[in-house]
Amino acid sequence: MWGTDFPFIVEQTGYTKGWEIADKIQPAMGPGLADQILGGTCERLFGTWGD
């Protein structure tokens, strides 16, 4: 599960740079892994908004 470690990402790189890093490493992962890291695992553990 990916996290920003707020507020440290704001001080270090900012959200834009954080997403750029995630976008760059995504092709190196197997199919579907990025979806699990960037949201699927969190949904599975905590549910979706509004549930």
C-alpha cells in the first residue's frame, strides 16, 4: 500500500513529484500490481468512501 507520509511529502517533494515517481515505476511492476499498491489494498482493508 502506497502512502505519502503526509506532511513530509509536502516538505520534501510535493504531491506532483510523488505521483511522477509512482508513474515512472509503474511499468516495472506486473499487471495489476500498481492498482493494488495505489488503491486496491487500501480499499480492501478499509472499504471505499461512502460504505
